[in-house]
Amino acid sequence: MAERDIVAIGTSAGGVNALKYLASKFSPDFPASILAVIHLPGRFNSSLDQILSRSGPLPASFAVDGVEMERGHIYLGRPGKHLLVDGRRIQLGVGPLENNARPAIDPLFRSLAVCCGPRSVGMVLTGALGDGSSGLKALKQCGGITVVQDPDDAEFPSMPRSALSRMRIDYVEALAGIPALLDGLVHLPAGEPVEVPGNIKFEVEIARTGRSTMMNLDKIGRRSVIACPECHGVMWEIEDGELVRYRCHVGHAYSVDLLNVALDANLNRALGSALRVLDERAAVSRKLEEQAAERGGSDLARSWQRRADEFERDAEILRESMRRIDEIAYLAARAERSEAESLRPEDILPEQAA
């Protein structure tokens, strides 16, 4: 009888340590293939396969397009490509960023939903914001078992909380309890085949090929008034139960929270341009005020003074708005640095360091 022979893991901030822990606890004869997507810049991802191979008995490698998956092997999402599955074979998708990431977690879970949901276990671990919720819901809808790290146990609880707030999760467990849980789940018989909704297939195709059509997007969502932060094209609002997300006609996709962060970044750039203009106009007005005063034009000098004061007040309002946006960016950067620092030099194999 077929068993649950595929385990998919999605994680972000705090995920390196979480994956290292799980890798150390897998048994040498673990009877399932393990696929993992973690949000890390490429320069920090390069040694993760070596680190996980060194942490436990199972070999880990970055996924290669077309490779047939083996049980007892950890396959990692390759920087710049979406990690997808088609039956027993890995596919690397060239579609656009989802939730500002490639690889992203949602496409992995959706691809498993399409090809082999009843054989799969999907899991969301520590991470910031909400990537993974939509894909995990699709996987559950198509017969997959869902697992989420207990948010109170997670280094960064946002991703687990997002998943828990949007669907009924099968198992919620602290990291220390997940190895034993997985060991039991992968020995469960596979579920019955489930008919896969067309919208899930369509979104997997976008991640795989990058091709999308407005006609198909009209079938899964409604056109919104929001422009895509990445390409500035039309975005469709997609309601998936309690989960609301956005996708543009090019294929960029965002959960609501990540869309807000992306719009903040665009806003900060626009505010910076406006601030520069206000500072320049204030400086010119002060210069004109001085010239008018030197020539005895007191009324004209006061007029330029009022205009300079107004420009400087408006500029200070923009500076305060930019400071608030920068606070959000700082928190995101701190999470990224935390992940980078967890890839310590002593974790890298000697031949890599050379």
C-alpha cells in the first residue's frame, strides 16, 4: 500500500536552525523524500546543502530539474527558481516572484496538491509574514496532511500564525516534537485521489513557465484598483476562503501582508523623490528671501519666508513618514541578518571554506 512518501517544508526567518534540527533527527532509513524551501538571499544559500548533510544522516542537495526524487534525501529550493514537483520528478520553475521570493513556499505546496496531494505532508515552520498559507490550504484541499510549528515555539511566529488563522491545520507541534510526528505520518497510507481544482493547476503553471493570461485570472479573481508593486500592472484580488491575496497579469503574487510591505517600499521611494524636491524648493526660497531683504523688499522677503517655512514643514512630515516605513524595513532586514549569522563559518565544510 502506498504511503505518505513526500514531506514538503516551508520556512523563512529562523529556518536555518529549524532545518538543522530536523536534519539531525531524521532516521537513516526515513521512507520519504523531503523538499524544503527557505527564504534566503542566494549568497547565504550556497552552503546550506553541506550544512544539512553534515547535521544528520540524510544527504541534502539543491534540487536539479528533471531529477527523480529518492526517499531519504533532502532536496532544497535553488535560489532564483521555484521548487516544484510533478509525480516523482522535480521541476524548477521560471515563473515570477511570489511574495517577493523565488523560490517561494506556496508554489511548492500547490505543485504537490496537483500531482500527489494524498501522498504528501506539508509543513510550515518559523518565518515572517505569510508565505505558505495559500499553498498549504491548496495541499490540504487536495488530500495532503498539514503540519504547522506551534507559533509560541517558533523563533519568528508570523508564518505559522498566518497558516493557523486561515485554515484548520491537522497538527500543531513544537519543533522538538515534529521529528516523531513526521515519523508516524510518513507511515500512514496515502489518501484517496482528489479532483484538483483548475485554479490550483493554473497557478502551478504560472510558477513553472511564467505564462499567464488575463482570461484565466478573471476566472480565479476580480480586477482590483491596486497596481503591482513589481511591474505596475493590473492586479487581481483572489479570495480563498478567509485568505485574500493578489496576483498581477504578469504573475507576481502577494499575500495581503506582503503586498503591504511591497507597497511601503514603493511609497518610500516616491516619498524620497518628493522630499528631495521640497528640500530644493525650500533652499531656493531661502535664497530668494535673502536677496529680497538685501534689496529692501521686506514684503517680498516675508512672502519667500512663508513659502520656505511651508516647504520645510511639508518636508518634515515626509521625513517622519519615511522613518516609520524604515522601521518596518529594519525589522525585515534584522530577520534576514539573523538567518545569515546562523550560517556560521564553522558550519561550512573545509573544502567549501577553501
